[in-house]
Amino acid sequence: MKKVLLISVALSVLSFSAQAATECGSVEASAPASAAAPAVVAAAAPQVTKATAVVPRAVALRDRPQLSSVGDVVVPADKKVRLSSTVNNSDGNWWYVTADGLGGGWVPESDMSGLQQQ
């Protein structure tokens, strides 16, 4: 009895899925394209050129770009890091950095020196 019930439920789900796919396909095909509609242009994602910096004193890699955020990984003093992206918020300018063997995290720009574009 349990096997018959499970098979019946599975067939009902498959039937419903096929019906929904057919109905969704017909809706998409029947939607007229408007000649007056503006073209959608994808916004360019902010890109950061490859850059590096030095962390002159030991600093924690934070989970979020906020002063209240904490991090478990500490970048040692005079470590060269790679800059990935930047955020400017009420807590200042932050960089998401990565370093070999340490992973990545957020560091305030004020805790770095020697920013260099590559």
C-alpha cells in the first residue's frame, strides 16, 4: 500500500510539473515585444585593477567592512596583500584583501600603506 501511494504521489508531482512548464512556456511565447520599450543595459560591475598594499602593523581581517565587525585571522606586520574590491561607508574606506596562507577579509584603508596599482 505504501509503495502504491508513493508512486501515485510521484506521478502527480510529475504531471503537475509538466503542466506548469507547458503553461509557463505559453505565457512567455505569447507576450508581445514592445517596440517602444527601452533596451535594458546591464550595469557595469565595479572593477578594481590589480593592486597591492602593505599592512605596516598586525591587523585582523574583518568579516564585514565595519568597525564593529570581528575577524579571527590576523595579518602580520609588513605583510603584502592583494586588493580585490573597495567600499566606502560611515566607518571609512575599506578594502577586501587576500594574502597567501591567510584567506581574505576587510581591512580599513587607514591600516594599510603603499597602495600600488599593477
